[in-house]
Amino acid sequence: MASFNDRRLVEMPATRGTISHLKARQIAADWHGGQGSALYAFASAGTIAPHLEHEISRTMPEAMTKKDQRNLTQLQRYTTRAGVRGPVNGWSDLNWGR
């Protein structure tokens, strides 16, 4: 299981143009299609399944506003850069106070 102590996870959001872990989690939570979806697995545990990028692409046509399109594009960029990974220890502690 990956952890926020892993160098790759800690340094990743520092790159210009990459959204934070929290923002990525928020976007996935807003767009997942239920517990069986790769977006749900990412939102709940930080898991990046091999088919997550495809699922995000399939979701794009549902994005009605430029903001939604931008968010999904940023999420896709984040997941592509992070690469396939299993659950991340501490992921569920990323909380935005909903």
C-alpha cells in the first residue's frame, strides 16, 4: 500500500499545473458512477486502476461547463502522471469538510 510518506506522492503536486491530492479526490468524488467505478476507488482509497483514465475520458461528455471540463482534464493529467497504484494509506484523511 502506498503512503503519503512515499517520495513520489509527496513531491507530485509540487509540479506546476498539477492539482493537489485533495482536489483530485474532490473531483473524483463529484464524478464517480457508484461503488464499482474506478473513479469511486480513486475517491475513496486513492487507487488508480489501469482503466481509470478511460473512465475519465468517458465521463468528459457529461461535463456541461468549462469548469467541469477543466476539472476532469486536470484529474486525468494527475492520474496519468501518478500512474497505476493501489490504495494509499491516509487517503481518506484528505477531507474537504463537506
